[in-house]
Amino acid sequence: MEFIIISLVKAALVAFVLLTLAAYLVWIERKVLAHIQLRVGPYRVGPHGLLQPLSDLIKLLTKEGVMPASVNKFYYLLAPFIAVALALVSISVIPFGNEIEIFGIRTWMQLTDVNIGLLVILAISSVSVYGIALGGWASNNKYALLGGLRSAAQMISYELPMSLAIVSPLLIANTLSLREVAQAQSGFIFGFIPNWFVFQGPVPQILSFLIFLIAGFAETNRVPFDLPEAENELVAGFHTEYSSTCFAAFFTAEYINMVTISALATHLFLGGWNPAFPEPVAGLVPVLLFFGLGLVLLYHATQTVKTRTWDKYSFPVVGLIACGIGSIFLTPFLPLPDALAKIAQAIGPLFWFAAKTGAILFLFIWVRGTLPRFRFDQLMRFTWLFLFPLAIFNLMLTGLAVALWK
């Protein structure tokens, strides 16, 4: 009974955090792109536009859902459900940290662990394209249909190099469990280089990491591979005929898939929840980061001449919150009761996992503000004539090195 209750609590917590993160990724993306393009970005709804995601949610939920008369209604409504449901299911096998103890019950920071977790994610990701293809076909619109067909062709192209890029680190880890993959990357080389697969011998998986990231851009339909929804060619692509909550479902699925790909890359190549520095430096990094952020914000709040009206109130509040979070990361260094000390030990791994995943998510946004969109023939040629042979070469090299040295 206790196991069921903890599992339900973890599922509800993960769903809440994931959906909230997907909403605020939109805000972060708009802010980052605005800074890249020397604009302000969302600013009017709440301090620094922090309530903009809530405003967008209310708008999408209350907006009239227009359904064209000629669509196939069943598949038209099924497509966004498939997209968002499969996106949410994928995150269930990804661990967010190590094992913790709550009220005497030991549990992992993960919804479920299966010994073929990576195969589960690959299977779900390959099926999730049906949501986009089905939405394009059911819309009975030539632009939506072309977007769906592009998504299917794109999936066939990038799935092969992505799978080959995933197999390479698996040869070194000798397991399909993401939990064991992360554990295989613990420790440090020469005492200071993280034992991550991008650095670990016999063949550092830097090339495999780059191939996986490129394929990840294609899987999430992000620039420069957002061809299924290219607005200058297909109006809006596969979701041309969608509005209101159905459009919001497709939109949410895209950002959840970004989180899944980033978390998967973190586990496969960047050590999962393992820190980037040896102790005690690893424990002090989040403390210095959050306290430094808090002090900078508090300092800027005192510059009354230079700050804007909202900043006089928002900067001190956010600065105090940052200092409060920094004090939480100090708990492993303080004498605490055993129950609190065990919970505090889980905070560090969670920080490192979130930091690595956040860095990859920032890369997604940065690339969108930097690179132009590929033509469809360029994507196919690049994938089949360059990325696929390169992934095969990396896999053969890794397999040979593992057979000789391990």
C-alpha cells in the first residue's frame, strides 16, 4: 500500500513539474530569443512577463475550438491526444536522481525502472510520429497533409542515426537500464575529469553525442529541422487546422519531447545525476551559484535610479528566494537528524541532473535563434549521406575498442 501511495505521489509530482516546465520553457524561449534579437520579449503580464504562460493557457482553454466540416472527426481529435500522451509516457522511465529514503521507505527518484528503459523510449518516440501524421491526414488540408508526410519521412531519416548513436555508449555500459547507465559514469578520471561517456575510454563518445543531439533536433521538430510545420511553405504544417486545446496539446507535446531528449542525452553521455566536480567542490557549486545570483539581484534592487518599477519589488523577492534555495544546498554540510540528512543528500544529484538537462534545453533555444531552416531535400541528403555513415563508423569503432580493451 505504501508503495502504491508513493508511486501515485511521484506520478502526480512529475506530471505537475513537467507540465509547468513545458509552459515556462515557452517563456524562457521567448525571452532568450528576444535577447538574441535585441528585443524585450514578454514583459507586460506579471513581473518580467512571468505570468505570460498562465495567460496563454487561459487564452487557449477559452478560445473557440474551430473544427472544419470536412475533417475526419475521430482521428482529428485522436491525433493531439496521441501526441501529448506518448510525450508524457516517455518520461516515466527516466531517473532524476539517486535513491532516497522517505518516512523509512527507500525509493528512487524515478517513476519506474525497467531493464530495457532505453528500448521503451525508442519505441514510444517512433510511435509518437503517428500523432503528427494522423493530424495532418485527418485535417483534409493539403498543407497539413504535406506536414504529416514530411514528419514521417523525417522520422525514417533521423531514427537510424539516433539509434546507432545510442547503441555506442550502451556497448560501454553493457546495460539498457538508464539507472545503471548513470551509475556506470560515476567517479572521476585522474581524480578531476568526470567519468562521463563523452570523456570515458576506450572511445570517448563525443561524436556519438553530437549525432544524438542533431537527431534530437529533428525528432522534436525544432529549427533547423522544423520542416513539418514550416510556416513559409505550409502555413503551419500538420497543425494548420487545429486551434484551442487541440493546438495546445501539440504545442505541449513538442516541449515535453524537448525535455525528454535533453534528459536522455544527460543520462547517456553526461553522467546523469553524477556531479561535474569531486566533493566537496560539487556540493559548494550550487550554494555559490544561488547565493551569487541572490546577492546580484539584491544589489540591482538598490540601484533605484537605473531599475524599472517592477524591478524594485521583483528583484528583492527573487533574490531572497535564490538565497533560500542556496541555504537548502548547505544542508548536507550541517549536522542534521538522520531523516533530514538522508533527504538532503538527494538534493545535490537532483541539481546536477537539472543543470545538465537545462543546459541542453538552452542549446535548443540558442540554435533556434541562430540557424536558418534546412530545405527538405537538404535534410534527407544530410541524414542519409553524412549522419548515417558517420554513426555506423562511430559504432564500429566503439565496438572494436570495447572488444579489444574490455
